Amino acid sequence: MRGLLASRRFWALALALTTTLGVAAQEGRRRGARPLRDQGGEPLKKVRPEGGDPLARQAEGKAGALGTYHYTFKLRSFDGTPLAASYYPSKLGANAPAVALVHEKQRSRKDFEDAVLEFKGKGLAEHLQAQGYAVFSMDLRGQGQNPRRTLAADEREAMADDLQAAYQFLLDRHNRGELNVGKLGVVGVGDGANLVAAWAYQPGAAVSTEGRPADLGSLVLVSPQPEGSGYLLSRVAPQLAPRVPMLLMAGEKDVASKDAVEAVRKDLERSRGNKVELFPSPLRGYKLLRLEPGAAEALVKYLDANLKLRPNEWEPRYNQVPVAYTDVQTARPGPAEKSKAADKAKAEPDEKADPDEKADPDEPKAKAKAEPDEDSRKSD
């Protein structure tokens, strides 16, 4: 009897020891595992049902051909903060370059929808989409269609994380064969330009997997500030200059922006591909893009040279940090809206300022007339 009990205890102990060693071995393999590597392959012809693409479901039976509509939705950042966003899919599919647009302080992504003088009634986002770009824009936290509030000083890092969340969204669309994230550009306006530069400067910005280089193909900083969003341009831009092609744009009579650009010009021009464009204008930020002759065209030309013509073939990526998005809607400009935009563009050469903004001391009074539709912006 004692021999039988001893035998049972022996086998029970052996089984427990085997199980413990097996679990430990599996844990060790997980801890020592290398990051996933690119396995090659072709993009999926169709999103699998388990892919759960809310954009595709929303567009079924409602939207027209690719490149003629866009989505609006709430993008969830890494800390759970919902951010109002828009996405304009490209007609070029997996070969499409991608551009993210970042607005200036106390504005919204609506600035990229308003008609640009040079684009015949189209806004910057819609024009880039018509040129074959996939375009993403969002309202920065505390601004635009997000709950309005004053941001604390320690939230600037969270705002940089929001841009990384936007990149993760574009990475997901890349893996669905809608664009080529390897041809990624970012446009920042005003304080948003400083935020874009600070985000791009951080390790891991626009990097899909550990050990892979960033996907950033170009940055365009429109009317950057000496200090914006809590970041000094003179500190981050020179560090970026050798790594990412950059275009800096400013009005010569916009003293703050011009001084910020001139302070880093020498560092930028040491690297091939960087460029500085100054325009004989007091206009700043989104006004410079919308109303100054040649400004918007210079931006698009730079993006074409550094993104659209960039020889970077599509390859699958591994989206290890997926982001959620809700409240998806499909938007498509109708004939009435297009006609209204065209009429507005014709009337805009004499409209240079917003009624709810303080007068710019560097801007002539003749250029401080109000834009007729600016009251509608306050409802965002």
C-alpha cells in the first residue's frame, strides 16, 4: 500500500514539474522573441470579413468612385481621447502617396476644406485627393469639433502622440491596399508646424516596426513660429534637416514666422532636398496657403517631387498598435456645394482676415476684411 502511494506521489510530482518547465520555456521564448519581420507578399485583393473595416461598410452603396468622397469619424488616440478626423481615399490605391494635414492653434481641419484661390474652388485636402493623394486631417485635442478646452503644458507630449495615432491609422489603410505609407508627407501650419517638427524628431515617429526607418518622405512647415505648441523651432528643425526633406514657407512681412525660418535656414540648406520659400506677403498660416499667389502651388510641387515621384514600392507592414475609430460617416460634395465654393473663391481676393481673430499688426488694414462664412466655423 505504501509503495502504491509513493508511486502516485512520484508521478504527480513529475507531472507538475514537467508542466512548470513547459510554461517557463514558453515564457522565455516570448521574452526573447525578435520583432516581426517583413514577410513580403502582395496586398489583399479584398478585405477579409474578420478585418472589420468600418469605413468600407459605411461607404457601401453610398459613395461614388474613389477620389470623389471622403470619410469623417472619431479617431481614438492612445490615451482614449476621441479626435474628430477626415480621410480622403485616393483613386490610385496601393500606389498612392499619403499626406497628413495639421492645423494651427485654435483652428480646425476645416481650414483644409475651405477654397484655395489657386485651386478653382477646391480646398487643399480635396485638391490633393484629386491629384492622387490619400489625405488625412484631424482636429487637435481641445480644438475644432473636439470638446473645447485650454490644454495644460504637460499635454504637449500627448499631442505628439496624437500624430503617431494618425500615422497608425494610415498604416492600417496601407495594409488594406489603399495607399503607400512609404510615401508619407506631413503638412503643419502655424503652431501646428512646430508640433509636426517635434513629433518627427522623436524616436519611433512614423516607424511601423522596431528597427525600420521612418516612413516620412517630406515635411512642409507653413509659417512656423519661433516657439509653437511648446516647441522651439530652432531646437528641432536643425536635427531633422539631415534626416527628412523639408520645405519651410513664410510671408516676408510676417515678422515672427520669417525670423523663425531665417534662424534655421543655414542648417536646412546644408542638406540636399530642403528648401525655404518666402513670399512678399504679411499673411500667415492657412491664409498664406489660401490667398497668396504661388504658395499652395509651391507646396503641391514640393510634395510631388518628394512623394509622388518617390520610387518606393508597396510592401505589407505589421500594424502592432491598432487604433480605433467610431462615428464613421461618408461625405461627398454635391453640385450645390461645389458651386458655392466656386463663388466663394471668386470673391475671396479681397478677404484676408477672420472677424473673430485679433488684427495682425504686420498686416495692412485693407487686408483685414471678414470672410463671409467664418461664423459657420464656430459651430465646429
